[in-house]
Amino acid sequence: MRGQRETFERYRALDYTFPNDIPNNQVDRIHAYILFQCEAQYGPNFWRDFFREANKHKTEMTTAERDERYRMTIDCFDRLPGLNFKELLRENHISLTTDIKSMNPEGAGWNRRLE
């Protein structure tokens, strides 16, 4: 958790750019930190309530392409009362439409941004 928080703080300090000295394959630290914060804010039913929402769309998620599945997942988090997940992602310059793997973070041309 400490590494995720430090990575997130550096990401923000670098004008929402993933730090150059952290391997690209660790970019999920940003999402993990945000989800940890959401869980702390929402309370002990965070994951249970999220999966209840996600299960409503299980068939669609199973057949959806990566970016569509990402959008559906964000919608499920956003439906959790009081979380305002989409706004949290916007504030932190994280795409609401494109999964990070679709940005090819391990490729040479990635600009180290999540939007």
C-alpha cells in the first residue's frame, strides 16, 4: 500500500504523469491506490456492493471488448452511493473510456499518461 500511495503522490506531482523510474508494468498502482481510498471511504461493503452491480452485467462483461468492459466496470463503481467514481477519475486525469492496457504502457511510445 505504501508503494501505491507514493507512486500516486508522485504521479500527481508530475502533472498526472506516471514516474519514469517506475517500471511501466506497475502502472496499475495508480488504480489500486484509488480503489483502496474508495474502499476506505465507502466502508466494509465496498467490494460486495461493487460485485453485486457487476454481476448484473456479467453476460455483457464476458463478451465485451477490453475498453467496453472497462467502461462497464467504471459504471458499476460509479453507481455505488456517495462514491462519485467517475468524478474521482476525471480529477486524477484517468480515462473513463480506455483501459490502461489498451494504451500499451509497456510499449516504447507510451506517454506515461492515463488519459
